Amino acid sequence: MENLGFVETRKLLTEYRIPFGKSKLADSKKEAAAFAGKIGYPVVLKVSSKKPLHKTDLGLVKLDIKDAKELEKAWSEIIETAEKKIRQPAEKIEGILVQKELKGEEIMIGMKRDAQFGPVIMFGLGGIFVEALKDVSFRIAPVKKENAYRMMGEIKGHKVLQGLRGQKPVNLDKLAEIIVALSKLSLAEKKIKEIDLNPVIANERGAQVADARFLIL
């Protein structure tokens, strides 16, 4: 099993109307800088690979890049780190993804295909919270919008979504739309074994996927 590549992943997200942050797979510093200038800083750089990788743990993600000079430095550091730490065929590394940095709460929405029940949809807080707190809710697909709202309300950290310490509530309607869309995708695309949308960045205006992993059979 391996991950879908970036192009195929973005195509599926677009087909099922799951919003994905402005991104481009760049082959050079020049190409990366041109795209970053087009979408505006700050941006994120991250390695794109068909093999599952803990990119953050390996130092293959650079956040909050504020200008072209920082981008050039971050690019060089990622390339150097990748050459040292990644032990896999070169064709598995697709390139470096340049992405508009999104601000908001980190959410995880995912799917695992169960042998008996089929696609099981998962919702929880993203980032380190998924592994540390195990605070998630589940539904068997198909998931309708009213079920999506219930999923969001079931996690212990639901107050984070409502806004804490002066923060504005996130747009629950847009999150619910992503849950429903992922449910539809999972039922239709039977070759996909697992899906991780982590993080989905949610704020008062909406929600967009910042990183997506599709594991295929």
C-alpha cells in the first residue's frame, strides 16, 4: 500500500468539493518563490511523498516563512534533511509543496475502511491532540449533515470549536460539509483504505484542508 500522489489527492478533493489550501508542488527554489509571491506570505514548505512519513518529526516541514529570503533558507534545509533521513527510492519523493499558511484551530477528519462496516468516518481535534488525548467521535458512512454536527458535539474538546479566551467560534457549517463530502468520497472510491485530513484549519470564516493523506490498496 502507498499514498496517492499530490496531484491525484488534490483532484479527488476538488471532485468532492473538499476545500484545500492554495498549494503547488515545486521542483526548484525559483518556482517555489514565484508561487509564494503570487499567493502571498507567510507560506509553508513540506516534502511531498507517496510513502507515509512523519514529516514534522523528521524536520521536513517549515512553517511561518515570511519572505523570499526565509524561503530560500528553508528550502535548502529541507533538501539537506531529506537527503540524510529518507531511505527510499527517489521516485517516491514527489517534490516540495509550497502552501499558503492558514490560521485557525487544527482539526482532523478521517476515514478507515472496516471489513464489516465499510467506511468509518472520524472527527477530532488535530495536531498533537489526536494522539495525546484520543478525543474523537465516529460514524459509519453515509454521514448526513445532522450527524456531522452531532459528531462535533460529542468530543470532549468541543468547547475549543465554540471559541475560548476571546477566540471566535469556528465555522461548524463548513466543517460539517467536509465531513459529509468525505463520507460520499469514501463510499464511492472503494480503492481507498484510509484517509487522513490532518490538519483541517478551521476559523470563523470557513475550513480548509492543509494536509491530506489517501492510503490506497
